[in-house]
Amino acid sequence: MKRFLAATVLFLGLFGAAHARAATDAALTKQVNAFVDEWHDDAANARMAYFDKMAKDGVYIGTDRTELWVRDDFKAWASKYFERKSAWSFKATRRNVYATPDKSVIWFDELLDTPNMGPCMASGVIRKTAKGFEIVHYQLSMAVPNEVADKVTKVIGEHAKAAK
């Protein structure tokens, strides 16, 4: 019994330490929020600086299953949207930020309000470099309520069947 209690205490202590390492401090969270908010604002105002915030080897995954790009391919695909006043508009309504103990790798998840797709969710990975932050990976998804998931799945199936 003593071994079981000791193992339980050790496990809980390690779990707590791992969680504490993943949580970020307020200053880093503020910096990350400002960086990601500015990235979203670049798209909302069709500023090409949007792509400068992505790492050269950065990956963007959109909502369509064909949308998997490295930065320069994404830039080429999206350029037509950046010729307008606004490419797209994502406004974070919630964001959680986490980091490695040395804060060189940061990841986040966010809920987004979008005028054209409704509520969305996204997650991203940021690398901290000598020059600042860069987005290494970003994945966007539409937030489909569980109560209507079967209807959405049916529509997707019908679309796929019609496309064949």
C-alpha cells in the first residue's frame, strides 16, 4: 500500500510539473496574442506582411481537404484574395497559449468569429527566433455543432458523390 501511495504522489507531482511547464507566463501570452492578432489583422486588411509572419517552411491547413500548403504555395494561392481590401477576417474570441520550458516553441488554440464561415476553431505552432516569432503550423477548421454533424456529413458525402 505504501508503494502505491508513493507512486500516486510521484505521478501527480510529475503531472503537475508537466502542466506547469506547458502553461505560459502572462508576458509571453500577451506577446503571442499581439502577434497572432496582428497576423489576423494583416489578412483582414489584405497586407502581404501576413505571409512574412509565417516560417519559410511553415504549413497552413485550411478547411477544405485539398488545402494543405507550405508558405510560398499558400501565398501563391491566396494572392487573388490579397488584391482586395480584405482577404479574410478572423477575430479570436478565445485563445489558449502554451510553451516549452525554454519558450522556443509555442502552441495555441483559438475560437474564431468569421463573417463568411461562422464560428471556427484553429490551432497553431509558433517558433521563437532571434528575429521574433514565426508561424510554423496553422490549422483552421469550421466549428460544426455535434447536433448537426450528421447533416453536414451527409452534405459532404453528396458533394463528393456528385464530384465523381
